[in-house]
Amino acid sequence: MSTILTFATPTARKDHACGLCRGTITKGEAYIYTTSLENGEFCTFKSHTVCNTLAVKFGADDTDDGGMDDYGFLEEVWVYVRDNPSERDPIFTADEDAYIRELHTKEEKCQD
């Protein structure tokens, strides 16, 4: 069980790693920053705002621990592209769909 202590959208003063897509949150970019208590341990998490939005739409809030890690997020990306090879799922905007497909392409190249 996790308890969210902080949920903020600061502007990055330096580059950070996104905890969902593993990409870079660049200096000057707004991002999601959370702190939480998970099983008595203090945790911090940073992600792109779009990755956070996608994780929620993928069902991150429906998991037992209330969140999603990078492996679960990227698995959802793969499943989405497999299940929607040419058409956008209506719960996602056109920009979100394009971002998902871009992430899939990047991950596919890493698999080769």
C-alpha cells in the first residue's frame, strides 16, 4: 500500500530520467514529481507529464500498489500497438497515440 505525500509539476532545472518510458526529462520541461510512503519506505518518482497521463489511461491507478513501473508501462505500450495496429483507441488523443507509437518504435529498435 502506498500513500502519496507530494504530487507536483515542477520545471526541470536539470535533466532527469523518466520512471516510465526511461527517456530524458530535459532541463526546462515540466514533469510530474511525486513522493510517497510505500511499505514504510520513502520514495520519489519523476515522469514526463504525457507518460503519467498515459499510465493513468493504461490503468495505473487500478493496480494493487496504485502505480506502474517502467516495465509495466512499456508492456502496455507494446500491447496497445499490438491491439491497435492502425487505428487509435478513442480513449487516447491523436497526440497520445502518436507518442505511444514513437515509444514503441524506440523500444523495438532497442530489442534488435
